[in-house]
Amino acid sequence: MNAGATLRASIIRTSMVPVPFDRARNGDYDVERSLPRGPSPRANRPSEKAGGNGIDVDDDERDRVIGILQYLEYKTQCQWERERGATSVTIDDGDSIYNPKGEVLQIDVEGSAKGRITRMFTVFPYRDANWVVAIAFIIGSISFTVNAFLGMLPVWYDPTTLAPEIMTATVATLDGGAILFLLAGLLAIIGALNADRGTLEVPKKNKEGIVEIKYRPALLGSESWAWFPPAEQCAVVAATLPFKAGMAQMLGGIIFSTSAVAGFPGVLNPVENFFLFQMLVFLPLIIGGTMFFFANLALMIYTQDAWYKPKPSLADWHAFVWNMIASTGFAITGALLIVGDTAGAAYASLYGSILFLGGSIIQLYSLMEFHPTGWAS
């Protein structure tokens, strides 16, 4: 359900050279592909150089230059530069204007299962918005799971024997989970708008004369992060499938939260107006769960090589499948509550919450591939 992480991972996997961290650290790797290079539109602005934005740095003063990157804008600029200079460029044998020699855009990755699991408990990249989103979904799913178990107590035991604190805890866990899902969905949208932003760390050439340009995604609070990105950038990102899925997910979270608010004790009296209670408490579960389902279905298809070809080798794919099935649990819960089957609704809520928790944990596991160190902590 993390649209920002999905979009950023797609950009990284399709346009950069993922370098295994242990090999990159030792300088022992072969470059398989390179990214077209062009002048940075931000670095060439005289006003920015005069203002001292931190990217016009002398090589004698430091070993690297850090410049802000908006990847989609950058890629378009490179394409324009290639087309403009295609008639006059001189190339050597084995070289091309699409793969110039001497510069490679890289990002460190470490994708072993053991390494990812270990870093889930030892590396806490709290400045990465996608990590914050993943943690929020995990905590929210835990809250929903506790709520589901509390909802099972009247099914397993005589409701008259249960303490009143059970009802209080049931309401608190439902509202807490709904709020976390809503906030996580909102931050995921902002993260998607920043998926093509980041910094480029340009060190000196290595012994082979290749400039290994290190890419770092935009972090919360960094110069490259934008809470309100430019309209042109928003338009480009908004056209992508992950962003559209993220918007559907956020809207579903808003609708889902309506159920939590309307169901709060004292807000509505189901005895006086049961129809209104159904429309504002039970129906939003159906609508929100359905929107979660289609959002995760879209993200699952996006990760596949073809819409009809599953990709079980990718952890993200499993996360979206789990979340997609879990979404049906929430929708079925609302439908069963409308027809009065409280026991069936309790079981549906339980399986949906547990599967959401599993999918959220898998998403965190997948995200740790891009955090071989604590660079975002």
C-alpha cells in the first residue's frame, strides 16, 4: 500500500545501477549499464551559485559534490540535450550518446533475506518517508488486529460477562488504526511526489577514471525534500499508476475513518436511527475496503512484467497480494454487519487485520533492500 516506495523502487531499478553494498564498499564490481548524463538545470543557474546553495564546492575543500536531483525532470532534460546535440556529437567506437563513458549513476542495495531481516530490527531510517509509512501501517495493522480479537470476545464468551473496559479498548484500537492508516496514506502520497527527487554525491574519479555518482533519495527535512513540489513535477508523477493507486488508497482511508468517527459512542444512536447508523458506520467499511482492494491490485500489476504474469520472486508483489486479500476482509465485515451477522463480521475483521499486518511487515522487509546502512537515520 506504500505508493511512494513502489514508485521510487521502480525508478531505481529501471534507471540506475544497483550496486551490492558489500561489493561497492570494496570497489569490486562491474558496471553493467549507465545513465545518460546532461547538465543539471539547477546547478547551472547563476543566481543559485551566487547564493551559495551548497553544491558549488571546490574539490580541494571536500571530496564530493552534492546536488539536488529531480529525476524525471533530469531525465527529460537529458533527452532534450541528446536530441539537440545529436547532429554534431562525435562518438568513439563502443560509445554512444545514450551511454557516454566515464559516468555512472549508482545506488547501494543489499537484498539478501538475512540482511534485510536483520536491518528491520537494527537500522531505523526515520528520515525516509517510506520507512515512516511502513511503520505506521504496521502499527495501524497491529491496532486493527487487537481490535479484531476484542471483537471476537462477545462471540466466544457471554457479552454480559465482559468488563466495560473491553468496549473502551475496542473503540480506541479501531480509531487508532484508522487514524494511522489515514496519516500513512497521506504521507505515502507526498512520498510519491518526492520519489524522483534526491541528491547526487559526486566523488573524485576512481583509478579506472570512472565517476561513480551516488544517488540518495530525498529525506524528510533535507533540502531535496518538498512538502509542496512544483506543479509541473506533480503533474508528471500524478500520471503514474502508483500515484493513482496511492490516491485511491488515501481516499479509501478517509472513507474508512468515517466509520470510526461515526461509530464512536455517543455520536450516533443506532436505536433511534439504525439506517443512518448503517450508512455511516457499516457502509464506509465496504467502500473503504473495496478501494483498498483495487489500490493494491493496481500496485501488484505495476510490479509485474505483464498484467497477466505474477511475479512471486518480488517481495513487494507478495505484500500487495496479502493486502489485497486483507481488504476483502474489511469489505466483508461491513456487508455482514449490515445483514446482522456479527459473528461472521468478527471473523472477517480478524482475518483481514492479520493479513494486513503480514503485508505491512513484508513491505518493510522489501524497503530495507535500499538501506544497507543507516544513511537515512
